[in-house]
Amino acid sequence: MLTFVGLGLYDERSITVEGQDALRNADRAYAEFYTSQLVGTTVESLEDHHDIDVEVRDRAGVEQHPDDILEAAETEDVVFLTAGDTMISTTHVDLRLRAHERGIETRVIHGITAQTATSSLTGLQNYRFGKATTLPFPYAHGADGLPASVTETIEANHEANLHTVVYLDIKAERGEYMTADVAAELLADAYPDLVGVVVARAGSPDPLIEAGTMTDLAGREFGDPLHLLVIPGELHLLEADALCELAGADRDDLEIA
């Protein structure tokens, strides 16, 4: 059996009870933290809390060389851990399909996702989110200005009156996490007056939600990672009320239906 378990958003306690049971009963546990991180804990704390050794794999160890994981799952109960909800990344879907090719039974135990937490924390209605995008560090995409994948997603969602989640680049191997002020500064070059909502440390005891124009947000500090940005579309009245109350938005800056 190969069980994919989402660890949730923040620390070793963010896992569901079902996921905790699967992890503590496993013969082996593997994890990857290159797609996202649990910034409120360490691998050692995760191991101590759940009384199991966890082997952390890099991208190559999951995408190119997963044979030892699959071989173990042929005869043992193996758990594969990710931050957030598992199966969100194509990396994990590919690993699951490889397991099926070998006749290995799989199951999925979900965790909280950043997007659902974002909807809950901001008061923006979940069904009104469009396609998400990721804003990379400038050195990572190697071009001047914003990548087309970012601008096209923002503009297409805006035309459809949908909200956009902008995930911020993580380079786990370098210990680099893009912060919302840096992201806002990058976006402000093209969209200085565009309203954004910063969501910082979702799932932690002290999440932060702040709204403002990109120019305004670029000059603020939002504390420890992980951060993301939401760019609201045209807002229902209740959504506008929520952003003003929960995120300190200026109502005059908002597009309200």
C-alpha cells in the first residue's frame, strides 16, 4: 500500500486524525518539501511527534528515481507526505500512477490547502476563484518584466470577474521564500493601483490578512513566510464587507458589483 497524506499548512499538528493514524501505523515514511513547506516545524519535530523516521526526498528523488519508494510499497505500508493537500502537484499524481502500473494499491488522505484557507481567511467566496498562477523570482524565469503566465492569468480572471490566487515562488533548496512585499513590488510595475490581499502564515496561530494597492503593499512588511497574494475580481457586497473588516481594505479601492 502507498498512502499519500497531506500534512496541512503549518506544523506537525496540522495533519488530520486519519492522516496521523496512517503515518503512525506505516512501515516507512517518505516526504517532499520542495513544492511547499511546513514553516512551523522541522523534520525532526515531525518525526518525534509521530514516532516515525521520515526520509525527505528532493525533486529528482521523487520524479526521476522513485523506484525504491515503489519497491517498498510492494511489500510494506508506505506513506508519502506533502505539505498542504496531497495530489495538488502533478509530481504526486505521477507517483501514484507509477504505483498503479506496478499493481500497488494506493489511497489519498487529504489535508488543508492554501487556497481553501485563503477563502476562509479573507471572506472571498470559494466558487469565485479562477485559475491560479505562480509568480517566480526574476532570476528563475530569466526574462524582463512579469511572465506572460502571470499577466494573462490575472487579466483573464479579471475579465471574468474571478479572484486570482498568486502563489509566491519557493526555492526550498536555497532557503528562499518570496515574500508578499517583493511580489507586490514586482506586480506594481505593471499594475500599480491593482488591489491585492496578502495572506501570510495561513494555518498558523497568527495568520495575517492585509489588503491594499500593489504600490501600497510593496512598502509594507508581513513577517515570516509562507505568503501568497490574492487579486480580487469584482466583489459581492458581502465579500467587500469582509475585506474591509478582516483585511483593512479601503472600500474606495474595491470593485463592488
